[in-house]
Amino acid sequence: MESIVFGIGITALTGALATVAGAAEDTESNIGSQGDPNSQVQLAPQMGFLHRIFNKAVAGEPPAYGLWCALGAGLAWAFMAMQINAVLAIVLGCILAVFVQGVYATTAYLGRTASLKKFGQPVYVDILKSMTTVTMAHAFVAIFCTVTLCYLMNAALGHPFPLPLLGLLWGIALGAAGSAVGNPYYGKERQYQNQKFGAGVPISASGNIVRYAEAGERNSLDNGFFTAKLGGPASGVCFGLIVFLELWRTILFEKIGAGWGAIIVGVLMILVFTIIDRYIEVWARKTYGPYAEPVKEASS
Amino acid sequence: MSAVAAKPAAGGAMNPTAMAVGVVLLLVILGICWRVSPGLGLMALIGMVVGGVLIGFGVHFVPVGGAPAAMGQAPGIATGVAMLAAGAGLAGLFGGAWAADQGLVVAVLTGAVGGGLMMAITCMMVNFIYVFGMGIPAASGKVLNDPITGDSQKEFKSQGTEGHGLPFVSFVGGVIGGILAGGGGTLIYLMILDVYKATLPTMMKATEAQIMPIAISAAGIFAIGIFLVNAVLTAYNITGTIEGPHDPKFKRWPRAIVASAVASALCGLAAILIVVM
Amino acid sequence: MTVKIEVIAGGIPHTKIMVAGIIASLVCLYLSYLNVVTNTEMFSFFGGLAVIVALIWGSNTIKVLCSYGIGTGVPSAGMIAFGSGVIAMLLATKFGVAAPIVALVLAAVVGLILGYLSNEVLNMKIPTMVQSLTELAVVGAFTLMGFAVLMTGGFTFAALTTGSVTILGLSLPSFQSTFIGGSLIAAAFMLGALAVQHPFNACLGPGWTQDRMLMLAAECGFLSMIVAAIMSFALVTAGSALISLVIALVGWAYTYMQYIEFSKRDAASWLDAKPIPDVEGQ
């Protein structure tokens, strides 16, 4: 009984850490403009729209976060193998991983912008100087929370995988969840804020991202507070639910039915989320209504 | 400005000779394994081929929209297909590896459910953001009616776009993809782990408990490597984006089965040769 | 709409880079064998140099492959390179002193088959696909072997799986405190996978220049070497790790400064706190 209570406590803590990590990850990737929305930042100068957005083209979020978290976890593991205290080891490991992340961000911005010479897009040194430290700060929060939750899974809950492998695994999952949820919010809502609300961006408007905004010329720091309104917390809730529910169903129901209990609970959870998703979809169709009249002729 | 060599328009066509060569390669690799290690090794290799095929097939179900999806121009999730599949599969592998002591069937199903659960949560939150954060309902661009619910799609597609969000068939596709990828990845991991647990103690002259870290870690990194190879091959097959099982591109899956089978067999053989040579 | 990629003529031809890459990597990996000859771990830094050479070569291969518009992004090329490379590398470590050469052959075989599958079975029909995937698999194998050497001092299976842990002054053998047992190979895997695709991905665009990309490849290599050297403090003697760290730091500082110089040279303009310029016709 005691071990289950301990397990639930750790599960709750990892769920909370995962939520913070997800929120920080999405905020960081939007301030740096990473992943699929970044193709618009790259395209805009080619269509004649020069801008002051940080063009951080470091792969996509899943592989990038896979690297930072695996690196942070690997360094933490190495420090712990040198008999350094666990908390200090994780902090030091994450600091070094964030240093690598910052360097990658700067080289990406310089490289992509210098290659857009033909279209006259300048390299803004002040953007480089002000944006890099902010993305590094958010990245540190995300990486630290992820490495800590990996450490808890390995040391407190007894997962067989060693720390760096767990870091790789959850880093990729963090990037995938944060990218899936946060990218459309940044891409459609913020980059194309000047388009009509409630509809996708028409293909004819590609590249025409918002460059002059609330107070003068928009830069990537302006995207930080916007993400923190909905995209960030939503990504956090997504990753937090993933980690929490995965651990919760294992800790509580693993012993029931020789493992089948956890499987059945998992299937039930999938059904619950399917119902929630269907409800959201139907709600949108009823409340928002169609864009045009329904197609009258008999459909296939 | 255009890519250098124009690719032939037959992107979706099958190449029968190549498929036959692929099948022959697969049999050759299985044969080599049979010579080297008939019992344990061959069973493990077949298991790895099945796992790889599950991954390759399952990734076809996952709805991926790429860069246009991030702007609400195309349905699907706005991430790369290989890494989204990797995220779901690895989340499944996490659960499956934990349940490894409870037998093969339970562990693989646990991994499958883990992958499916991650995709279910992610797809639900994607629709959440589209509907409540951006005011955009889900609509598919490839079919007039959703194959599962029968909802009409055309009038919910905003002007100038190919659709957006995750219609219900794409959601279901995502969950199925997560289930298959998670199960496949876990199966590969467990097969390699079994082989290593049986052979490493003699090879390294230590007890099973002592070599467990090596076995787990090596099996884990092999599983991740084979997983990524299969996911990238599938990404090549669908050329980057797919709306889900209702997308016409889905019909290309036979090619991916052959490619995944051969690639997994090859990598699996290498993993087995480490301990039986 | 995606970024359109052009193939730009000029620069060092790819075959030259490939041959130089293979030879230099093999030389560096074998130079690290001096560790065994002299019974120290001081020559582990040659592993790091092998990594850098392989990454420079690999980045040009990715540039050749992705110039044809493969439909997926650049990062997936890095993933398949390392996915196939890790498998070839681990099998090659069984062959003792011949490990680097065996890694070359095995990775080439794996890459060849993957290239054939992609081009023929999956119908991608890209002219350089087979050769590029073969090269990338070899790059992946060499990079991982270089990291292994840097962090453990050797490239044999025994070096990667046997280690010791010091408790209360006593040194006990442990399989957990090793490159494979502690799964540092996972960190090395991701370090390499991102470092090989970053130079081309970051320098993507109509104004791509080869020397800038290759300098960035060297910078990514030295950066990876810095953190790998720090991780190696846990597995090799402090002195050897320190040598690797110092070499990595000096190399990184130089290549980073050079990369910034090249970017300054290539950029349209280098502005500090200036507004968006007016472009005619807007």
C-alpha cells in the first residue's frame, strides 16, 4: 500500500513537471520560431516581406528536444557517476545542454538569414542578442523539468531504462506533443493575425506574415506573451496528461490481472478521449456553422 | 527556382521488380539468420520483422499536415511524420519496457496502448486548439463525407485552403497509428532483449543481473534506431504529408510493407550477429 | 509552400570531400588506437576529430541529397543516417582492431540496401539517393564510433561495455558505468543526428555557400565534442578528458568566430537595432 501511495505521489509530481515542461517548450519554440511555422518566416522575405523575426531553423521540435533532453540527461548521468549530488548534477547538465541549444539557435539564425541575401533580408544583430538569451531561459525550464521527471522515473519508480535513454525518449515525446498542439496556434493565429479570424490562411496569402504589430515592428519576443495565453498552457496540459496518465495507469493497475488491468484502463482512457474529441468536433460544427451552404447534390 | 531534377509523376506507382527483389532480400537475410542461429535468433528476427512492418504500416495512419497545417491550410498535425510517429512509438516503448517482466503479449499490448493513448491525447488537444483557440472547425480536403461519421466536409472548409484540423477519421487514424507503432516498437525491443538476456551472460562471463544494464540499453538504442529507419522510410513513401487512412496516398502501403520488412530484417540481423558470432 | 532549393555549382566537388572524409576519419580512429599501444587514454581526443571530419563530409552529402527535393525535411536524412549507422557501428565493435574498417563496410551495405529500397521499392527515383544513403550510413557509423572513442578510449565491444565504479576508494567492475550500459550512446546518437543535418538545414536558401556550410559543420562538431568531453570525465581519466575538452573549446571558438565572419560576408546587410528596410514594389 505504501509503495502505491509513494508511486502516486511521484506520479503527481512528474505530471506537474511535465505540464510546466510542455508550456515552456512551446513558448521557447514560438519565441525562436522553430518547426513548421518557421517555413513562413523563411518564405516571407522571398515574397518581398522583410521582417525582424528570429529564424531558428534547428530541425523540428521533436529531434531538437530529443537532443537537449538526452544531452541534459547524459551530462547529469555523467556527473552522478562522478559522485556529484543528484540535484546539482541535473542542474549542471541542463545548463550545459542549454548552452548547446543557444549556440545552435544563433548559428541557425545567421545561416538562414545570410542565405537570403538575394532578397535583401538583413541580419539584425540586436535580434540575435536579445532573443537568444530568452529562448535559452525557456529552454532551460523545459529541459530541466523533463530531465528531472526522467530521473524520478528511473530512480524513484524503478523504470529499467537508464537516464540518457529516458531523456531521449521523453524529449522526443515532449517535442512531438508541444509541436502538434502549439504550432497551429503560432502559425495561424499569431503569424497571420491580420487574416480573418475563424478560418484557415488562404494559399494566396502565404508569406504575408505580420511584421508591424502592437508597438512598432514585431519581433519574436512579442510572440512569447501571446503563446503564454493559450498555446503554451495547452501544450503543457497535453504533455502533462500524457505523462501523468501513462504513469498513473501503470502504478495503480499493473498488479491487477497480471498486467491486463493497466491495458484495460488504457483502452478505456483512449475511448474517453475519443468521446471528448467527438464532442469538440460536433460542438464546433453546430456552434460555428458552415462557411458556405452545404453541397446540395447527393454525395458519394 | 525549382528542384534540380523533376521527379517522375508516377509517385504512387508500384514497382513489381523491385518488390520481388525486396522479398528475395528478405528471404536471404532470414536464411543467413537460420544458418547462424536457428532457434532463438530466427524467432527473434521474425519478431523484429513483424514489429518493423507494424511500424511501417501504422505510420501511414497518422495524419500529418506539415507546414501548411501550421497555417490552417491543410488537415493533420503540424509536425514531421517521422518524429511524430517516433514520439508516439517511444511513449509506447516506455510503457512496454516497464511491463517486460509480465510476458510478451502483455508487454506488447501495454506498449500499443501507451502509443495509442499519447496519440489520442495529442489529437484531442490539436482539435481543442483549432476549435477553441482559433475558431476553426475540422474539415477534410480529400473526401466529401467523413467515412466514419458521415459528416459533410466541403462546407466547413474555409476558402483557399485544403481543409484544417483533425476530422474524426483522422483522429481515429492517429490513434490506430499510435497503437501499431507503439506495439511494433515494443515488440522489436523485447525480441532483442530476449536474445541478449540469453547470450550476453556467457559472452561476457557475468550473471544475468549484472549484464542487464547492457542488454536493456543496447536493446533500447537498437529499437530506437530501427524505429527511426522505418519511420523515415514511411515518410519517404507518403512524401511527407498524409491526411489519414482516407487519403488516396494511403493506398501506397504495400510498398512500405516490403521496404520496412527488408530494412528491419537487415538491422535485426546485425543486432543478433553481435551476440551469436 | 516550402522553401525551394537550388543546386549551386562550384565549391569543392563532393567526391573529393567524400574521399577525404573516409580517409581522415579512418586515420583519426586508428590514431586513437595509440591508447592501447601506450596503455593510457590520452589519445581519446582523436575520436572527437574523427567525429568532426565525418560531420563535415556528412553535411555535404545531405546537401547533395536534399537538393533534389525529397519531399520530407532535411532532419529525417540525419535520422536515417544515424538509425542505420548505430546498428552497423555496434556490430563492427566486435571485430577488435579492424572495427573502423568493418564499420565502413557494414554501414555501406546497410546504406546501399536502404537506398535501393527508397529509390526502387518506394519509387523515389532520385539520382543520388542510393549513393547518398550509403554515405550517410557510413557517416553515422563513424560519428558514433568517434564519440565512443572520445568517451571511453577505445572502439572495441569490451571498451564500450566494461567499466568500473569507485565506492569509498575501492574500484569495482561495473557494467552500468559504461558507454552502452549507461546509455551515453543515446546522447551521442542525438548529438550526431542533429549535428549532421544542421549545417545544411541552417544554411539553406538561395544564398547558400559551401565554405560557410562546411565551417558550420566543423563548429557543430567541436560543440558536440565539448559536451562529449565533459561526459567522458565519468569514464576516462581526468587528464585525458581535460585534453579533449581543451582541444574542443579552442576548436569551437575558432570555427564559431570564422562562421560569424562568413555570415557577415554573405549577408545582405548586418544591422544593429535598425528598422525594417523599405523594399521597392512593396
